[in-house]
Amino acid sequence: MFPRIREITDAFGGRLRVSVEEHPSGALVVLERPDLGGKRVLLDGYGVDVLSGYIMSARLSVPHPLPDEHVDGLFTTRFEMGIEPCASLTLTQQGNPPVEIPAPFWDRLYAELCIVAAHARELGRRAEARVH
């Protein structure tokens, strides 16, 4: 079943790939922009949960700004919302180029994150069972 890969596209040819990959700790969620040179962000379960909430907060706050969020740990990430020239989220991990996610992707990404979070939790549960 893994890796699990889904691709979200917009009307202008933009692409956002969402995948779940096994990892020693359970699973990682990979967000990649193949249309922008393959820029990518790796998120653990904590990062996925924060991103899901941040997407909903961003949807509710547009056209007003939203404070940044930070996720610490092995996959430290900063989430930012920009309003101009158009609403978008920017995900930044140290040492990697930022990944921009324009507003037209937000709803489908949120739905995908709900699904992949469940898969990631199950892979984490299985990883713990193997250790014991």
C-alpha cells in the first residue's frame, strides 16, 4: 500500500503531490511541487496536524493576516500565510527552498491531510508493535 501518492492540480497547471512514506518512526508525509522544480517538505504527524489546522485558520482569516506557526523536532517547519499578490501558504524547512501552496489547493490539501494522517498513525502503530 505504501508509498501512497496523490496529485492535486489547479486550472493553471499547478501541481501539488501529497505522499505517505514509511519511516522508522512510522510514516512521513511529503508535500512536493513537481511544477516548481520538485520543491518538497517532509512532515511527521505533528507537522501534518498543525498544517491541517493552519489551512483552516488561513481559510477563515483571508483577507486578514494570520500569525506564523512553527513546528519543532526532526522536521522543523515554519508555516506562513501571505495575502499579496494572492493568498498562499509558504512552508519552510531549514536548508530547503520554501514550498508555496496557493489558496486554490487548500481545500483538497486539507482533505488529503485528513486521510494521510490516518495512514501515518496506523504506520506509527505498526512500527511500535514491531519494536515490542
